Amino acid sequence: MFIPKKDRFLRRDIIDLLEEETDYVTLAEIKERLGYPTFHAVKDACHLLQEEIAMLYDPYHLEMIISVRGGVRLNRYDTNLQKLTENYNQSSIPHHLLLEILDRRTISVEDYCEKNFISKSTLIRHVRITNSLLRTFGSTHKKITVSSEIKIRGSESTLRTLYYFMLAASFDSLADFDGWDEALHLTKMIFAYLDLTSLDIQVQHLAFWTFVCQKAVGHDFRLLPRDPFRADKSFYKFAPKPKFLINWQDDDWFLYLLFFYALTYMPMGEAITLTDDTLFAATIDHWFQTFKVFYFEVDQEQKKRLIPTLQRQLQYCCMTQLSNNISDLIEMPSEKMIADSYPIYHQNFQDFWQLFIEGAPLKKAVTGFKTLAFCDCISLTGLSYFMPTIVIFIITEATVLQNQLIQETIRSYCTNYKVEFTSNYKQADLLVSSVTFIDPIAPHQKLLMIRTSLPKNDLRIIYKEVQIIAKKKSNA
């Protein structure tokens, strides 16, 4: 969540670009490759990033170098960008406003303006930006309003899940927040009560959700009878509320457990049990029917393994109502990277998704489901599913065992593609030889001369040729 620029995030995009490079990149090249910013915007953003990185990180972990002649280079060693994310979030009024209004639900306009040294007109402008951010999250039923007070409207369950999401996406820990120690302690007690084993990092992550629910209970934010969470609640049986959650209502506990379950932090059928599987049955059946059209028919054993995952994912989507473009706001695998590396798979999934959402029985369950559905498809097929097979013949002056080592090295280097090896060169698409090859080859075959030591340059040449052959076969 770095600086927005024409619906993009300039500083994040610059970092993403630099992390793909091992050498300096000029400012002009950054401008050209990103497409949308001006040269001066790139220059300013790079210098600002350099200052922030120098302030937040030891140069042995993260360093940004700007050379007058060479351009810009990012050196990152064994660290992530969380500090950089937090630094921007804390200085962003719309982001800060959204966190504060989710925490308190109602804020005095006079107090907020005085505290943040802004006028009411400036506040109104930032509220518009914040509401735009809410829409980006897919939160169409949530809106911030301004009169003498700043208020946020929306169902209590969705406000809590949004607050959790905002905190978890922005911070590694809430150690500086009032109530964090209590939330962490309660989370450990809940894990013990439910007899769940976990890593400390899992406890800390779920403590974000405990923190949100404890805050809501402390402020007496009630789950009203018409809250949409209640419609889903009736399909489950919940473990009794522990006695140490003194101030929590049963519904606070039920919501806590249901989201806990949707986050896949607990085993099936323990603290929460699905007693009626009709809630998402039609949507799940539609998912498998659509998958059959574009991939293959899933057998009963595979369905048995995947259905519980789909069940939780759809419950998560119902509770969060996040948009499908949420990857613009948080770190996750780039769709562009997948589209570039696996174009056939990516296009096939796009077609699958379009047909799936057109016929999805329960629309609220598929809001924000796209990325999860993509992961589900990959779990059944692997990304190379639609890749054509490239057959390679290898001949060198080395022994048979050494040739096997060469094969495995090539297979590993060409892991994005389906590569098979043959002992009959006439069956091969690509012939790789370290000796003078005198036998006749067919017009469609390609012969590459390599060194038996297989230096990196040879591997790159082989990879490039595999890429070319795969593209030809895909377009045939």
C-alpha cells in the first residue's frame, strides 16, 4: 500500500520492477516500463524511497542505490518490506482514518481535525478518498459519512472482518496498540481451550482477530438480529463459549469461531461443525461442473479432499466481501507473472472463471473468490497442465550416469515447461549435443551444440529454445 498514482502504486511498482533486476535500471527505463508515471514522478519517488529505506533498514538488509550514471538498484538481503508498508500507512490520512473509524465507529469531527491539523473541508476530501478505498476492497455496503461526527455504516460482522483485514495487511504486530497484550493472552487461552496446537506466529496472527472482537465487545458494538452473519450461523454447530470470555455474547463467540474456521486455522469438525452442507452445495457443484468443461472431471476422492477447502473459502468470501482486484492492495503472487510464464493456463482459467461466475448460484459467495479459485485449479492440475511436451535427445562424450545428471539439470532449469527425454533422436524436438552430430535431422528438429560441463550460458540457450518450441506447439 504505497502512494497511489492513477489507480496504481508507484513506489511499490518501482520496487517490484527493481527486484526483477540484478543491475542498475535508469530512471528513463523505469518510466518507460511502468508506462503511467512521468519522469519527474519516478525521480521523486525513487529519492523518497531511498530516504525511507535508509531510515527504516540497516543497509545489510535492504539498500537502494541511486547512481547519477548508472540509474537505480535495489539490494535486498533476508528481509521483507513490512516496515516500508507500515511507514506509509501511518502517514496516510485516508488509511489512518479508516483504521480509526473501524476501531471507534464514531469520531468527533472537531476532535479529529484538531488532532490531525486539518480543516473540515480537507477532512471531507479525505473521507471521499477513504470511501473510494472501501469500494476498492469491495465493501459496497459500507460507507463513511460526515456531519458533526464521522460515522461508518455497515453490518457489524463485516465491519469487524474488514478491520481485521486492514490490520493484518498493514502490521506485523499490534504491540503499540492498547489492548494488544490482552488480545494475545486471550488468543493463547482460546487455543488451549479448543485444544489446538499451533506455532507462535499463528497465535500472533489470529490475535489480530481476537483484538478486533475484544475491541468491539469493549465498545458494546452489538451483532444485530438482521446481521447477515446470522444467516450462515444456522448451518453450523459451535463449541460452547469459554467462561473466561466474560463480556462476550454468544454471537460474538460464534462470529469469532466462524471466521477462525474460514481462515483455515482449525481442523474440520472440532470447535465448529458443519451440520447442514446445503449452504454452498450448489455453488461447489457448479465449480466442479465448470472445472470439467475446461480441465477434466474430478474423481470422488479428489472431490472429497477439496470440498472442505471450497466450503471454507466460500464462507471466507461471504464474510469479507473483498473484491477480485484485492491484489492491487496487498502482497500476493502477481497475475501478470503467471500470465507471462503460463499464458495458456492463465487464459484457460480466465475462460473458466467467466463461465463460473455467470452461473454461480450464490453471488455473495463468489465476491473476491477469483484468486482462491485459481489456487484450487492449480492444486488439481499444476501450472504446466496445458503446456505441450518438449522431447529432448542428449548425446555427449560423458557416461550414461553423467548424461542423466545433465538431463536432470536441464529439467530443473526448464521447470516451467513439460520436458521429457528420449534415447531415440528421431522422436525429439530438440537435440542437445557436445559432439559433432552427423546423422540427418528432420526440418522441425533443432540441434544445439553445448559443452558437457553445461555452463549457465548453455542452460540459458537451451531454455530459450524450449520456450520457442513450446510456443510453436501451442500455436499449432
